[in-house]
Amino acid sequence: MLIENNVFLNAVKPLMTLEEGGYANPVGNDWGGAIPELNPGTFTSAPYSYSLGATTGVPSAVQAGAGTCKITV
């Protein structure tokens, strides 16, 4: 699984694959000073194109969209 451009605030164990099993490939994440416990896998790119937002915009985007009826499709 690709874990890309996420922000982890106040997380003790932001991503664990060693204890729980599985594989993860993190790219461009802000761990907030925490250290992920990873078992890296071989999946390094999706078979389609997409663009990622910068990690600096993640907290405000989440806060703006959090809550009942805030996100529309």
C-alpha cells in the first residue's frame, strides 16, 4: 500500500506493519516527529496518474472538511 503525503499529529505509532502484519511504502509523509514501524513492500507506484497536494495543506484541508454535511460529492 502506498501511504502518500499524509500528516500525523500527536501520533505515537503513526503507521505499523511490523506488529500487525502487512506492507506499506510511505512517500512524502510528515510523521510529526514519530517513527513509523514499517515492513516495506514492492508496490511503489499506482497504475494510473494522479496528483498529490503538499503536506503543508493537509491539516487545513481536513479541518475545513471535517464535520456533518461538510463534504459534498
